[in-house]
Amino acid sequence: MSVKKILFPTDFSTASDAALVHAENLAKQSSANLIILHIEEPPLAYGGGELYYGLPEPSSERILEMLQNVCPSNPELTFEHRLIIGDPATEIVRIAEEERAELIVLGTHGRTGLSRI
């Protein structure tokens, strides 16, 4: 399989950590560039007409720091980080098309989120 770009969306979960190993192996096999992507959903401000006071969201700086810590273990791999705000499914598809990524590698926790892509 000849792949030039691999998109790796992460939500910083253990499933994403496991998927990174696979993305890294695929990138190494095909000398592909790896795009490590995190999509932050816009915060909910209102819920049912009342202000939403849920758990505090990490700051933008903290999210960027977390993203920069997601790196392949092989220092020879070419990779870049991308941080975007939006709907994860929509943005994964948009970035894959924009970057002309031939492969998307992502972890799943067994729920239905993948059907949205």
C-alpha cells in the first residue's frame, strides 16, 4: 500500500493511544507524513434555557500542550499537529479531503461515533 499522508485524529483516550501505534507503523512502512489532529468541540453555553455549569474544560493552552505530547515514538517520522474547533466528524472529513490524506487511523471505544464519518 502506497500512502503519502495519514490522518490521525486523537481525543487523548487510551483507544487513541493504541491507534497511534498503528498509524506510526503504517507511516513507517510507506514513508508517509502523519497529521496528528485534535478537534475541540465548541463549549456548550446553554442547555434547556439555563447556563450550563458542567465540569471545567481544559484551557486552550492545556489542550495544545496535550496535543503536542502526542508524538510518534520514531523520531524519523515526519508529522505535524493540527488543532481545530468544530464538529469532530465533519472536521475529520474536511481535513482528510483538504490534505488529500489517503488513510485515516483512529481509535474507537465501540460506540456509534464512527457512523457519523
